[in-house]
Amino acid sequence: MKDRKHKVRYKLKKVSKRNRLSVFKSNNHMYAQLIDDTKGVTLASASSLEKTIRDKNLSRKEVAEFVGKSIAKKIKSKGIESVTFDRGKYKYHGLIKILAEAARVEGLNF
């Protein structure tokens, strides 16, 4: 395996058949999407580019929390309770951890 991203994703797909909550962050924005790997379809997505988040003047930590809560609400509205958390190439700390904990607070299990 080449890097952390491939290692993390390989382990997730090997162990779990649940839908995958994938997180990506750039220098300016955060993105989260729920992916059904069996069909190869995105079921729900949230990002810091959405108008509801962009209009507010928030810090990066507040944006991460808002994106986590937003994606959790969208997933719960589709009737999905538990997912696997794909942190990608990022360590589980900082903004990634804040996003994950915000999603857990909204009732998402992973």
C-alpha cells in the first residue's frame, strides 16, 4: 500500500459493509460525503461552500463543527443510523476530530 489513505480505506472496506462517511479538507474548505461503495453513489454531502455556512463569519473549528452537524442531519433524514468514518489521509485530531464528534453528537454512530 502506498500511503495512509490507501491503508485506511482498505481496512474500512475489508471490515465493514456500511456506507462510508468520507472527509476531505483543503486549506480553505471542508467537505464530507456519504458514499455507498456497493453502488458507487454519493448519498449525501455537506461542505463549507454551502450558502448557510458561507454566509456566517465562522472560525475553522466552528466550520468543522457545523459541517459535521449538517452531514449528520442529512444522513439521519435518509434513515441511516450507522456509517464508517473514512478520515482519508488525515490523522484523527484537530478539525477532523471536531467534525466527527459533532456528527456523533447529532446521533450518528461510527
